[in-house]
Amino acid sequence: MHRLLLILALVAAPAFATAAEPSPQQRAIEAVMADSAGGWNAGDVNRFMAAYSEAPETSFVTEEGLVRGKAEMIARYKAKYDFADPAKRGALSFQSVDFRLLDATHALYVGQWTLTYPDGKSAKGYTSLVMALEKDGWRIVADHSS
């Protein structure tokens, strides 16, 4: 009986190992997020914001309230962060926490963001993003970050 259980466990193991592998959609979205962080780290707010949809209903929930539309989001980031000064802007990174396909063209991405500053200080928080597959790739249509 123990041999049978061991054999069944060994046969089932590869299925569990492959289930942990990110889907192609998750890898594509993580690449969008990495490029967005690359834009932040280069001081390029437009590259950072390229991850967001151009749709006017695109939304960003902040502690100050709801911001709608990419142009308003860019204005907020420019007012809140000094993109010209890396010491004030910090270096941004994302770590995936959860990912779920909602349907064939929408996904939920939950990540932890970290801003690391040259003086060794850092800030961390979480972001929940609804992503939509648009003609030019995956884009953020709803962002709730804390």
C-alpha cells in the first residue's frame, strides 16, 4: 500500500510543478510591469505610464480619491514625484503576489511595489490592477494602489 501511494505521489508531482509555472498571460503582464518600472527608474513618466490604457474610463484609486484618465494620472505623478531627481524619485520594482485570468481578455494582477532610495530607505505597498488585452498588448484599466 505504501509503495502504491509513493508511486502515485511521484506520478502526480509533475502536474503540481507545472501548475506553479506562470501562464503566458501572466508573463506578458509581468513584462509590462517591468517595463513600466524601467520607465520610472529612467525618470521617463511617459514610459512608466505606457502600461495604462488610453481609454478615458481608465481609473486610479489613491488615498486622495479617484483619478480618471491617463492625462490626469500623468499630471498627478508629475506633481507628486520629481522625475528629474533619482534620489527623490527612488527606484521602483514590482513583485507578483497574485494573478488571475478573469476572462480571455481581462486579468487581475496583484503586486507589491517597492521604492528604494539611494540613502537606503524604502517604501512599500500593494497594487491591485485590472488589466485588459488591447490591440497593442496588456494595459491597466483600473489601478488601486496603497
